[in-house]
Amino acid sequence: MNGKANTPKNQAGKCEGRIGGRGNKQGKAAVQTLSKEQEAALKQKAEVIGTGLRSFTWHDLETTGKFSRNEKLTFISDDMLIVGCDIGSETHYVRAIDSKGRELSNGAFSFESNAEGFQKAKDWALRLAAQHEKSQIVLGLEPTGHYWFSLAVWMVANGISVVQVNPYAVKQTKELEDNSQAKNDAKDPKLIADLVKNGNYGMPYLPEDVYADLRVLCTLRDQLMEDRVRNVNRLHREMKIVFPEYASAFGKIDGIFALSVLATTPIPSELIALGENGIKNIWHTARLRGGAYSKAKEIVRLAKVSTGLTNGAEARKTAVASFVSKIMELNTEIESVEAQMAQKCREIPCADNVLEIKGLGDTIVSGILAEMGDVNRFDAAKEIQKLSGLSLIACSSGKHKGQTKISHRGRKRLRYWLFQGAMSVVSHNESFRQIHEYYMTRTANPLKKMQSLTVIACKLLRIIFTILKKGIRFDPERMMRDIIYPAQQEAVA
């Protein structure tokens, strides 16, 4: 006995010392400098690897058939350096592993989101590839907002394949790395690289040519519509204070008849002074025609009995005029953008055949095609259905049968436009209306209204996919024949 108790604390100290010693030794080896000859040879080898790099995109891997899980695993070959990248707004972090999951980098390497930073990241990856006898490089990233666009395009243009992993998968696997709930810039690149190594990735898609223009225009329209709704709500608030009876007087407050009056005369006292003929003159000057002329008398009558506040009326008049001006300006911009969307939409092959479906207008079809992108990258309509979040899921186990519902994962704007299209064709297309009524009134498993519209949205998606893929035209009679009714099923049985 040496007089010292072999306590857990001392044991921990011994273990810590041994581990620390080994770590220091590895650290020294990792930062060991090379001779000038070795450095020159490594640099030359990296340059040779750089000239032989080849990047693969969805054009190479997805347009010739479904890029299955096995094909994804085959794509990650033993001679490939797998680089995981955590995307940031200004700074990105990368770590590298091989096809067996062994880390080849000495911790996380950070670089800025510009051309100089991208070049540093490529040089860093080439150096690792030269050190570990790798001939190709694949960069896996977690798509974060729009910050990854420029990095992906630059890397593909410089011979490095880019794939993307699902952010939800990164979140769910964060504890597999170190049994910790921690998630940070240094840990995430390793998680992303491991997902790529296991084949849990997809090929990124950035719209090209007319699809890129259409996507930008649709996004701009959505933003303009949000601004318009925001200003309409603000207008409602001011009118509720100064003229609470405005809804009964004007009806649709964001209509051109109401806006033309509110732009100059939103105060009840001024409407009374203006009189019925004065209101009609405003409409006449604006060259408006319609049944709204009969409302002039009702507007004056309600203005006389209005209970609106009179304090601050002049300031509120200025506010109302400002909101009205913005709404009218936004209306003009939205009309211009929608006209450009319609023009771009018709440049897509077979889009005119889709527009022949009664109930589908230029805006809805443009929105669907903008969010869907090039249809050639899909092998079946089910892939687009999954992309839109309309695929059915159910959690069942043993005797428990879970409720079936849509996944809600994917492009929510695509799901939105498909649902808008379903509501439109049910309202204006007799064939779709009959299908909708059948789904809700059938004896076996009748659907609720929203469920029926969701089913019709999926059916509409399959029709659009077939039209674009095969170049055929919509045949409502064939669509009706394809529906198998219970009586037909009994006859077949």
C-alpha cells in the first residue's frame, strides 16, 4: 500500500491523465508540419485531384429513372471524400469523413459565404482528399433558407457534387453522435456527413430557365398579396374607429368603388357634405360603372347616424388615404406580375393543355408549375404528392389503427396551389363537382368536405402530371370512367 486510497476520484484523475495524454499526442500529430518537399508533393497531388473532379446533379441521377436508396449508397463510393456542411447566414462550417464514417478532418473548418471563402473550403477539401487517397468530393448540406443557393451553385460549377439532407433528420439523429441533445455549428456538419454516408440524402433542385422566372414571380406575388392584406387590415381598423358603419355602407371595402371614395372622403361629416351626387361624381370621374351607384344614398344615410369618433379625424383621414393609396398601388403591381406569370406559364411545354381544364386559371396553374418545377425529374405523380405534403400517413401498431391524415411535410406553397385548384374546379367544372358530391355522399366511407377536396387535389395533381409528361389533353369522360363505384366492384366480383 502506498498510503493513497484508490478512490473513484483518483481513478478518474488517472483515466483523465491517460486520455489527455493520448489526445495531446494525437493533437501534435495532427498539427505536425510537413517538410517543403512533402508540402509541394501534397499540393501537386491536390491539383491533380482538382482537375479530375466531376460534379453530378439531378440531371445526371434523377432524369433517367428513380434515384433509389440503393443507388444513393452506390453513388457514395470508397474513393469519395464526404464533406458535411452546416449553413449559416455569413459563415459555414464543414467536416469530412470517408465512406465508413471515419472522420478525416481535424475538427470543424469555417469559411465565409463569398467566393474567397468557397475557394478556401475547396482547397481544404482537396488537401484532405490528397492526404487520404480520395479522388472525388461530395458536399452534403442542410438547406437553410436561401443561404445555401450560392454555395451549391459554386461547388457544382467547380466539380464538387452537392446533395442535401432533411433538417428534420439532422434534428432526430443529433443524439446518435455523442448521446447528447446538444446541436451546434461544430457538431452538425458531422451529423450531415453521416446521413450522406448512409444514403439519407436527396439531390438539390434549383429551378432553371423559365421555371426560375416563374418561381421568382410567384414568390413576388405572394409577398405583394401579404402586403395588400396587411394594408387592408389596417384600413379596416381605422374605418372601424372613424366610421363603424362602413361595412354596411360600402360592402367590399377593398373594391375599387369603396377605395375611390375613401381616398378623399372617409370622414362621415365630409360624406354628408358631399352628398349623394358628390359620391356619384367621384365614381363618374374615376370612370366607374356598375350597380354600386345605388349605394350612394345608403352611404349618406349611414354617415348621418354614424357613431364614429370625431377626435383626431383629420389625422385618421391621412392614415386612411395612405392605406388606400398603397392598396391601389399594390393592385396594379399584382396585376402586372400575374400577367408576366401567365406569359411565362405558357412557355412551358403542354401548359396550354393544362389550362384547357375548366376551372384552372393562369394564376393557379402558374403557381402549381412554379412550385413543382421541371416535371422530368419525377417518375411518378406520387413523388410530387409527397413533395407537396399530401401523402397519406397513419400510425398503427398491433390492434391499434391510427387516424389516416396527410403528412403536411414538403412544399406548403405547392400544397396551397393544389388545394386552390381543387376548390376552383369543384366550383366551375361539372365533372369534378360530380366526383366531389359522390365522395361526400357515397354509402361506404363517405368523406367530409375538406377530405374530399384533398382527394380531388391529389387527383388533379395526377392529371396535371400525366398531361405534362405525355403531352395529352384532358378528357373529362375518361376521368369519370376511371372512378370505380361500389356497384361496379360488385359486378366485377
